[in-house]
Amino acid sequence: MLEIKDIEKLAKLARIELTQEEKESLLKEVDPILGYVAQLKEVVSSVGETKKAGELRNVTREDSLPNETASNTEVLVADMPESQNNYLKVKKIL
Amino acid sequence: MIDLKNLTIKKAHEALMKGEYTSVELATAYLEQIKKTDGDIHAYLEVYSDVLEQAQKADEKIKNGEAGMLTGIPISIKDNILIKGRIASSASKILENYTATYDATVIEKLKKESVVFVGRTNMDEFAMGGSTENSAYGPTKNPYDTERVPGGSSGGAAASVASDEALVALGSDTGGSIRQPASFCGLVGLKPTYGAVSRHGVMAMGSSLDQIGPFGKTVEDVEILFNTIKGQDKMDSTTIPDKKDKGDFVDKKFKIGVPKDFLNIGGIDESVSKNFQETLEKLKSLGHEIIDIKLPNLKYSLAVYYVIVPAEVSSNMARFDGMRFGKRISGKDGIEDYFLSRQAGLGKEVRRRIILGTYVLSSGYYDAFYNKANIVRELITEDYKKAFEKVDVIITPTTPGPAFKIGEKSGDPLKMYLEDIFTVPVNLAGVPAISIPSGFKEVDGKKLPLGIQLIAKHSGEETLFAVSKSLLGEK
């Protein structure tokens, strides 16, 4: 069973602000879903963990510049919430 | 007057080539229909202001003898697919004013054909949902009964075609988001083989499951669109080489598998069961062979899906933080900017899946949930592989019931998830599947469409088209 403090921890990890009301409703919604997906443990313990998931293969490309320098600057800067002299503007970190 | 109701790509193409009408006249007919019906339906988040200019360019191409099959064909695009210079919001507040900086590969291919992009269609926010009720811009209504949902997440795409506000549409499908709305709106909808169509330029939801696919009124329309957008792409490393089924499908008799054990899962509407039986009878009468098959692990599909999807969602949604693009809500410092922007910009279902995904991927739980889900996913894939040694296609209903009422299931996420029971396993295995109309259920004097899902092995789209055409009597 999850508790409110677990939801708070997850919200912090996920960088989402939640109201008290939202925390409570999330707790009520997430718990039954976790209960439902818990059946997977039994399935796997009955077949063993020998199965490997997915097929892995390498996909590589030539190590070169995919775009010409500055070819997308204008459109990318236009989408920024705040910018200055073609730089993304964020709050002071240190 | 152009008969939009019975219009197909081929018919429109022939009329355009013969000069019966121009692309501008065709686009005008659709714009007039939108004016008439979209106030009620709300299929579109935006109808583009340059539709007629696009049509003019198509007309020039036709005049110069450079036209292809799709030149001048009006198509709607789901709001999570990027068209350079146009807004793409994924029906989310956080991308309300986001302008796409490049074309998705599928859009590049359609532009080469000079299609006419009519507008961007409504959806569940970031494709998370099965009813289009999770849109930040209000729900889309089902054209067959405006008190009901059109399905989702590509609900706007389906509604746009079903109400003749576009000839065809592109949507995306992660767990049924093309097939379920196609079924609810009486259309044909295809979820291609994973990797058949490039995902470059579609906003990622569940990256190991997402595929872009077409909607149309006929199998042929869907086939034409699919053949245009498919193909390996260096911008999406998961795309696969084009492997066409070999052989002649004309008048071929197919082996059709029915997974009886899986269909007895319960919760299936009586009208759907009856309709399904009638479809089997019809297939038999057409000379196809019905074979019982077993897919024993498919009953775990939803449990697998609701671990893998939130896990991939929580990773994919991390980029929406109000920093480089999208809505930024200013707090006291940079970290608080993240918290506030994501609170204000992301809707309830999106946040629920992020929290759930963060949990199943967190230290100590990763093995208990995510790894286990991947192991069972492999078992499901093997079930299909074994079945396709014996049969050409597998048949199920597309959904357990017809379109439900707006608000009927939105309070209970688990109940909403159960809607996807027949469609989700297909995405987990990466095989292709198509939903085709199979009849109606009459409720309160309204005819609600029902759908049948056909599933083939990897790269078996041609087989799906052939069986679908046989069943629908399309030449």
C-alpha cells in the first residue's frame, strides 16, 4: 500500500507540484493499478526469469554533423519561452 | 455538389484528373462541411488558414501533369504529428503555442505528393486515453451520436473522416488509438507493424509501441495512405526495411484464427458477440477457413501495458519542463519553474501516468515491475508467433462494446483501460492490425458502429488488406 508520503516523493522525483487534494486522489487511483499489475510477479515466477525481453541490435551512423551549424537557430529560439541574443534564458543556478 | 459521403481517394483522384472539379473546389466542399458540422463535433483544434492555397498548388501540379494519386486530397493530421511552421500541441496546455520546427517524415512524404492538409485534429492529451475526453481543449463528439465519445486517443482524426470533414486522416496508435476510434466511428483504421512507418516527428508516448497509421472510409484508402507513408528512415532507427508479402491475394482463401479462450475474458457486450459470430459465418461463406487457436498469455496484456506505458511516458514527458519550449510558469528559482510549469501545463491523466511510471522505474521496484512486464511481453509475442504458424490472420472484435457516453468511464482509470483489451496485445507484440466496420448496434434510435479487428504477423499488412476487402466486398 502506498501512502501520501510516497506520492509526495514520486511527485518530487518527477518535478510536478501537486495540491493536497490531487495527492489524495492520485493515491486512490494509483494503488488499484499497482494491485492489478502485481499479477505479473506470479506469471513470471511460474515461467522463471530465463526469458530475455526484446531483441537488441546496434544502429549507428557516421559520426558527422547532421545539420549545418546555426541552420535551425532562428526557429528553435522562436519556440523558447524566454531568450536573449539567441540564447535560452533561465534563472540563475548558483 | 461533390458527394463527400461516398468519396474515396481513387474517385477524387479520377475526378481531379478529368477536371470534373478542381482541388480548390474539393477543399472548399470540405471547408463548408466543417463550417456546418464541426461546431457540434469538435474534431479539429485548428483548421489551417491556407487550405485553399495548398489546393491551388495541387491544381497547378495537376495542370502540369505532375500529379500523383494523393495530389489535392484533403487530409487531417493528429495534433501530435509535426508540420514545420504550424502549431502542434498534442492537445496539451504545455504546448499551446508550440510551433513545429521540422516536418515529421510522414509529413515530408505527404508533402511530396502535394496533399492538402486541412487541419490538426483533437486527441487525448499526448495520446493518453481512449475517448478524447482528456484533451485540454474539450472533448470531440461521436458523429453517430453526439452524446457519445468518438474513441481515442485519435478521436478527432476518426470524427473528421466520419463526418466528412476530411477525406482521410493520420493518427497514432500505442494501444488501440487508431483501431478503437475507427471502430466507434464506422471507419477503417490501420496500426502498422512496429517500425513499418517512421516515428520521426510524432511526439513520443510509449516509444516501443507507438506507430503512425491511416484512417479512411475504405480499405483501399487506408492501403494507399499506408503505402505512401511507410518505409525505412534514417531518422528513426527502429524502422525496418519494406518487406512486402509475396504472392497473389486475389480470390485467395485464408486461414483465420479465433482465440476463443481470450474472447471469453468477459465484459463483452452481447451485440458485439453476436456481430462477431455473424462475421465468422460470413468469412466461412466466402470460403475462408476458421480455426480455433490459443493465445494463453494475452490475458496479462493490460497488466504489462500499464507498466511499460507509464514507464516510457515518465521518461518521454521529462522533456516538457518549461525550459526550451512550451509553457513556462515562473517560480522563485529554476527548480520551481519545473514544478510549476509541469503542474500548470500537464493534465490529470498525463500526471497520473508520470507518477506511476516514476514508481515502476524507481530503485527497488524496477525489477519487480518493469523487468517482469518485459518478460511477460515476450511470452505474448511468442503466443502470436506460434499462432501464425497455423493461420494467416487472427480475428477479434476491436472493442468490447460500441462507443460509450461522454463521462461514463472517465472517473475510473482501470475501467477505461479495459476498453483496450483486444487492441493492446497487438502493440506489445509489434504486429500489424486493422479495424474494419462490421455493423451497428441500435441504442435509443441511434445506430452505433461496431468493428472487427484483423491481426497479421510482422509486415503482413498486405494480408490484412486482402482479408478486409474480401469481408467488405471491396474490389
